[in-house]
Amino acid sequence: MQGVNADSHSAPGTDRRTGPPAALPGRLAVPAGILAAVVGAFAYVGTVDPNEPGHYPVCPLLRYTGVYCPGCGGLRSAHAFVHGDFLTALQDNAMAVAAYAGFAVLWTAWVVHAVRGRPLRFDPGPVQLWGLGALILVFTIVRNLPFGGWLHP
């Protein structure tokens, strides 16, 4: 058997290093579980109104310093989003609404790749990560300046 490719003994469609491809339900199990957790969280926030005091803890940074963090207004934004009030969701936390959209795009790409049997390779480089960090920092600074009042929750 010398000179014969070791992979020639594998079944068609398999790779000796990774084994046979998983069945479709198995490939969709993790994305479905993540979606179920996100839908559950949004359902809870949509049911329990964060605009009524006592349901959720207050942001400690806002409470003790008066400074809005990047997440301030996120629960109110999610509540408004669930109820279809997208303008209020944007006013409560525009960065959160952008994150909802980003999650939807990444999750959809993940599912499409899973259906096709290909892994999703999402590997942001340092430039993208630093850029995201800079965007969050600028958002946080601007929403705390007098002219950034339109970004207050």
C-alpha cells in the first residue's frame, strides 16, 4: 500500500482529520440555542418594563459619577425595540440598536454557513478590534458632553 494516498480509504465527503460532516440538525443546534437565549432575554425585557423603578439594578457608574456608560439605556432600548418603537430604541441607546443589527447579521451568516456545512470564520484583526473600541469610546465621550445630549438615554 505504499504510494497510496491515505485519504483514498475515507468515505466520500469526509476528511480524516475532522471526520464526517455533522448532520444538519447538529450543525444548527448551537446557533438555535444562542437564538433561543437571545429571544428569551428580549422577551423578558419586553415583559418587565425597565422604565419602572425597582425591576433592574441602576448603572453604578451613572449612580455614583453621573457619567453615562456605553450600556446606559440599553435595557430601555431593548424594551422599546421589542415593542416596535425603533425611534425610542435609538434614542435610549443607539449603540445597542447597532449591536442588535450586528448580531442579526452575524447570526444569519452563521446559520447560512452551518446549512452549507462550512464553519463560519469570524476572526477580527487588531485594526477592527481597536476600531470598535475607539467607536465605543467616542460614543461614550460624546453622549456625556453638552452637545451630545441627544445620545442620553
